[in-house]
Amino acid sequence: MIAGDAINIIAGERDGKLALCASPTCQAAFFDTSQSRNSRWCDMNTCGNLQKKARFNAHRRKNLGISRMSLKCSLSI
């Protein structure tokens, strides 16, 4: 897949840039043909979804911990 993309780039048949997946478990090379050329993941349905889900859950756990602490503090007063 990468070799085919490289041939198309050299031949001028495709416009885009070569990028590495931002997922620490993947880091595959992919050809970014998005309009802004700033895609972070090789596939949004796998790597992108997993990373966004992990970030959401971490943020949610952090906020739940803070809200529970403030609730305990207000109940003990």
C-alpha cells in the first residue's frame, strides 16, 4: 500500500503528504490526502477512535473524581 502511494506521489498522480499514525500502538505510515493535510491517524475507525475514546474516558474520570470530592466536602460541612 505504501509503495503504491509512493509511486503515485512520484508520478504526480496524487496530491498529499506521507505521515505517521499518532497512535503509540500503531505508528503506521499513511498517505494523508485530507484537504488540510493534518490527519493524525492512519484510520479513524480504528486508531483514531481508540485514541479519542481513551482521551474522553481519562477526562471523564478526572472530572468525576473532582466532582465527587467537592460533593464529599460539601456534605461534611
